[in-house]
Amino acid sequence: MFGNLNPLDLMGKLQELTDKADATRKSLDETLIEETSADGKIKITVAGNNKIKSLSIDDTLLEDKEALEDYLIVTINKAMDKVSDANKNAFGFINDMKLPFNL
């Protein structure tokens, strides 16, 4: 199935991959990504594991529900895009490993 590949070598590579993935997940859990709306009225902090850690809303937005919803959606989506990019970058080592097959 894998040609002349030594099964012990494969197991070693898989263990290395698992160890790196676990360490990367832990690191991302502790990574905080901040996003602020263009006018600074909303600030959000999201961890690399996609959990919102904090949200700050300027009092002036509390008077206009529609504006608040729009600001929240845009700012949260921008923060989540940054988290997604951070995850892709953090797990880039998978592509660098020389595995005999694609995962």
C-alpha cells in the first residue's frame, strides 16, 4: 500500500504529526486576536479556538439596534476571518512534513 515504506517510520511520522497538532491547538487556545470596527465603537477579542473572549460596545450604539447589529456582524466576521487565517498558518507544518500520503 505504501511501497517500501517502513511501518515504524510511518508510525513515527504520524506520532510527530499528532504531537505537533496537539501543541498547535494548545497554542491557539492561548492566542488572542483582536478586531475593532472601523470607527472604534466595537472591539472584540477572539481566541484562536474560535471562542469570543471579550466584547466592548460604545454606549452610543446602544440607542440604535440596527446599527449595533450591523456593527457586530461585520466586526465579528472580520475577527473570525483572522482566527481562520491564524489556524491555517499555525497548521501549515502539515504541508511541510514529508508524509507518504495526503491526509
